[in-house]
Amino acid sequence: MSSQRHLLGIRGLSRAEVVSILDQAEVFFEVSRRPVRKVPTLRGKGVINLFFEASTRTRTSFELAGKRLSADVVNISTSTSSVTKGETLLDTVKTLEAMQPDVIVIRHSSSGAPHYVSERVGCSIVNAGDGAHEHPTQALLDAFTIRRAKGTLDKLVVTICGDVLHSRVARSNALLLSLFGCEVRFVGPRTLLPRDVGGYDVKVFDRLEPALEGADVVMVLRIQRERLDGALLPSLREYSKTFGIGPRTLAYAKKDAIVMHPGPMNRGVEIDPSVADGERSSVLDQVEAGVAVRMAVLYQLAGEGGDAHGAAAS
């Protein structure tokens, strides 16, 4: 890489850098559909996945991405690591750095944790989600999915529904989509909308139907039950009735609108099963895209021969 050695967030990436990653991911997308889904691109390189929060899709796809690039991949579960003995984040990462990895992928509940680590280690750091701050590879795989479905990312109307307040996915997507002139709309109960959207080029709604009018993409967010209490949401039933995406509400969007969800889904709460499994759903396309996009990120950070027009922002 050049001086840009990390992928810490979408903020700071240029449109050209995003396109570079997505174009590279197109190549790896085809690799993942071959009978032999492996290339020797990162042979001899080391990738460590360090997840302080539970994850199925992100951790598995980073693991598959590294292995399909022929990298040596190690997954660390903090529940069985020295973190349980009181070891600090920095000591954990410095210990891992001493083993000479090329990339450490970090998911942490504290906003800014990957940034903190990146300033203190010599290897590349990838942010796999930090608190309610950012989730850059999710936004990249969402963009990849949208571009394949719509043929473009330019000037689309994208409605992001649900628990925006706690969503790093919403923040990263708003930053990325604004690079392409998209109209991004946040919609949810007032208690689940951020009070200040300064720094994000978005429109904010507290009613679902007008937010869905003319939408090309409907991105549904998980209701994060673990972060909620009665003061924020009267009941899941009430939420589903008012803000759930089902056949009736989806009819307000364009007829060819696609429906997305970063997972895991609360079926019957934020999304009706008939929509989640319907012909307009791109949920499983997102999962497939995740491996290809994360292959592209790892390649541009750890691959031989440079940054392919700049893969990441420090």
C-alpha cells in the first residue's frame, strides 16, 4: 500500500477509491462462483480476525475472503482469549502484531477502537464495525449489491428504515452513497433517529410512507433489542405496525425497488417474511457480495504491487 494502509471508515474515501474496490470485487465475485474458489494472490500473507462482538456474516466472510486469497487466516474469539483475564485492547493487538500479521480485522463495541489501534501498530487495520460509528465493508458490499441490481450507483433514492440511532451501517451507507449523488433518507421513530445528522447528507422522516415514495432501494435495519428499553420503543408489535416493511408499505416504493437488510433479521418485526424471501429481496445477494468485497479490501491492503488507485483511508 501507499501511505493509506488501513480501512477505518468510509469517511475519507473518494468516489474513485470506492469504485476501485467495487471493480476489484467484481473480479473476485466471479472467482467465488468457480468450481475451485481459490486464487494464490495472498499466499504467504497473514490475516487475523479479532472480534470483540458476536458476528456470523462479517467474521465468516472475512475468513472465507482470506482463505480464498490463499492467506493464512486466524480467528480469535475474545471469550477464550486473554481479554477475559483483563488484558487491554492495545496489549492484545501488540501481542498479535509481534506474530507478524499483514492485516488485523477488528470488530469492537467502542467507537474509535480500530482508529486507536491503527496509530499504534505497523500492520494494516480493517474496521469490521466499531460501536455505533462505522461499518465500512458493509457499506461497500451494499454498494456492490446495489450496483449489480441497478447497473449504477448514481443519483438513486435510498431509504434506510429503522433503528438509525444505533446503526453504524446507516452511517457508513449515508457517507458512501452521498459520493454518488444519491438521495439518502433516514426514517424511524423519533426516539430511534439521531438528533444531529450534521456531516451526513440525508433527509430525515418520522413517517414511513413518505420516506418510501419513489425509493429505488429500501434498506431495512435490525431493531437492536439489546440496546433498547421501553423509553425508546413502546413495543415491538407497535413498531412492526408503524415501521415494518411488508407488502403494503413496500408498495410506496418504486415497482422495481430492491429490499436489503444487513442481518440478522427480526422476521415479523422490521421486515415481513414475505418481503424478506420475496423476489425483490437482495438479502442473500448481500451475503454473497460480502466475500468478494472483503477479498478486494484484503487484496488492496496486503497484496503485492500497491493500492490499486487507493484502497483505504487512514
